[in-house]
Amino acid sequence: MSGDDPRVTVLACECAALRQELAKVRAENETLRKHQVEARHHIAMALRGLNGDLPPDTQRFHNGG
């Protein structure tokens, strides 16, 4: 296959598209993981609140907003 072969061009374009999709999926995964950690923290604090054993510092992950 030479460099002028259209199959090479098609494969190169498909490869580039897959790399872009992979980058997008990785970014989405990182965002989901971050929110999952935050959700687990909030659930834990809610359960501790229901049990009456909240620690004095319940705002450690909050910016005060």
C-alpha cells in the first residue's frame, strides 16, 4: 500500500476519530469519578447526621458557597 492509497487515508481518519473519542470518554470518566466521590461524601454525611454522630467539621469539602 502506498501513501496515495485511499484505504490508508480512510484508516488514518478513522484512527484520528477514535483517538478524539477516547479523549472525550476519558474526560467524561474523570468528571463522573469526581462527582461519585462527592456524592459518596454527601451520602456518608447524611447517614452520619441521621445517626447523630456528625463530626464538628462537616464543611471540609465545601467552599462555603
